[in-house]
Amino acid sequence: MSQSNLAVQPPEEQPQVSQASSGASQPNQAPSNPARKVGAQKTRSPEQQAEIERIGRINPYVGVQRDEDLFTCFNHWSDLKICARVLTIDRLGLSKAIDHYTRQTSKRRGDLLQVPAPVAAIEMEQHGSATNLFLLILEFLCNPLDCGSLRDLRSRTWGTLKVYGVKLLIVNYAELLSFAALNELVRTSEKLGISIVLAGSPYLNDLLDPNGNRKKRYVNVYNTFRKYHQFNLLSVSDTATIIQEWERVGLRWANPLNLTTDSAIVKLLHERSQGQLRPLYENLREIAVWKLEHPGAQINPQNIDIALGNQYQPISKLRQF
């Protein structure tokens, strides 16, 4: 394939700083020297800068087979009131799938959640205490008032889950849950008879393993969440589908990149992302910006490699020690 000649734009010249004339400076006068720009600054028109910022926000949901497999598990567990866990390294892909499933099953009118709402989904934050757990559930259910003791929060959360008819509670980033919060989920499932799914990284298995050092107290939690589903990494075919949709619904250029017309480019992007959505989207944004800055350049594997620059390959499988 022929290499294109790329015109490299020189860095913007630093503004000349004029020397202040001799004499006493005026009191309370702001310094006349402008702030220096750090690093080489590319010259872009306001339209280019606006387009680059828009590209940075392109983050669509694209459903593929792994999503359908996950949704089938959710439906099955919900019907049979089974608690389970979902594991993956592709955290963005799993989060988007959970969000899509929740939006399709529990509808909102504006900010108000409609009744019934068979699915509730939350994302844990760092130091996921039992109090934080209940407050996040109440926030999803539009009842976020923070007052009272842990006992009051528990009672209000259980009551609100009943009122909204929740059958499935999905807790994402579950590896951040404390031992107390995990036990609250076990008791919630037992008391309300609902399915609770813990979603997280492979580290979640290590967290729940009762055979670890001083982990015998996790036996009941482990036995509650025995079922599991592995949310797979993207296949090459999935990667091609997502690239195509990212261009169609996100980029929406009159002259599209048409990255999927070259199987070598798809393979390169798949290898660079290792089947994970976040690095794939980051790579696509870099390619789009590169093309915007080099409109005459050809789209071929060599130039795509240049556009992506230096990067570490994402980890797709953890070593077993």
C-alpha cells in the first residue's frame, strides 16, 4: 500500500514577551506578560476544535451477541429468584450492557421511575459500606432522602423495593462492597425473595472466596452467589460491528472513514484493544482526530498504526499464581 505524504504542522510560535519600560510599576496592576502555553500547541479553527470535542464524547451502546447472552441470564435469574455474579475484564462493555438492560426493563417518565420497575441497577463507589449501598438503591428508586440510622435505611430500602416491584437488583463494581454490605444484600434477597446479581472484575471471585486467609466468614455470602456468568471479550466480528456503528451513529461524517472495509485495520484495532470496549473507543477517537488533522492522508493499516501512537496493550487475561 502506498504511504501518503503527511504535512506536519509546526508548533505555534511562542508570543514575544515585551520588556516593561523603566519606571515604577502601577499599584494593583495585573502583570502585562501573558501566560505561556506549555508544550506545542496545534493551530485549529474553532470548528475543528468543536468537532474534536464532539468526537471525544462519542460513546454509543452497540449490542452484540455477548449482550444478548447476558440479558438471557438476567431474565432467567430474575424469574427463578437466583442470586449470581457476572465477571469481566471489559468493565465499560459490561456497564453499558447493564445500563441498556435496565433502561429497557424499568422505564422513566422524565426523572420519575414508573411502577412497576422490575430491575434496579446501581454502581458502587469506593469504600462501599452498607449505608452507601442502601443510599444508592434509594437514589435509583427516586427516594434518596438521607436520614436515620442504618436500621432505618434498611427498612426504607426494603419497603421501597417492594413498592416498585423490583425483582432483580444488579450491583455493579461489586468488588468495592464491604463485608457488611455483602451481608446486607444476602439478607435483602432472603427477606424480599428477589434476585441480586453482583457484577465486577475477576477480583470479585477472590473477594468472595472463603478459603482465603481469615475469610471463613464469607461462607454464607459465597454460597448465596454461587451462579455466575462470564461476560466475554469482544470477538473480531464484534469489534467490526462496533466500529461500523461507532462511525454510523456517532461520527456521522459525510465522508466516512470506512474502517471496516479493510480487514487488516479491523484486526489491528482488535489486537490493540484486546476485545475491550474502552480501549477500542479511545483508539477510534484518536483515529478520527488524526484524520481531521490530516484530511489528505489515506486510511490504511500503516497510517492507522501511526495515528494510534505508542501504547501498552490492555490486559485481557490475568495470570494465575
